[in-house]
Amino acid sequence: MIKEIWKIKSKFLVIWSMRKWSYKYVKWRLTTAYPNGWKYALMHPFIFINDFWKYLNWCQEIDFDMNNYESNNEN
């Protein structure tokens, strides 16, 4: 139960941190991810949402790995 709450909370934290991204950076991310950039994302919302969810899961894994690495190397 606690792990599930952590997963939801960490997804919100990642999304919240994205508010600091510049428009130029978001445009670059979409252009490198999709053939027509943001136009493709708008024309294929289910694919975009699925990819975004996978990105959030990846961010969680990286965060979990970083926290484990730091806790193991505190000394």
C-alpha cells in the first residue's frame, strides 16, 4: 500500500517539476520523440499519453535507483 502511494506521489512530483521546462526544450523533446513533433502528439493522443506514462515510470525507476545508490554510499 505504501509503495503504491509512493508511486503516485512520485509521478505527481515529476509532473510538477516539468513546469520549469522551457517551451523550447519541450518542443525539442517532442521533435526528437515523434516524426512531426507536437503535431504528431496532438493527432495521436493515446500514443502520446502511453509514451508519457512510460516516461514517468522510467523517471521513477531512475529516482529509485539513485536513492538506493546514495543510501548505500553514505559513508
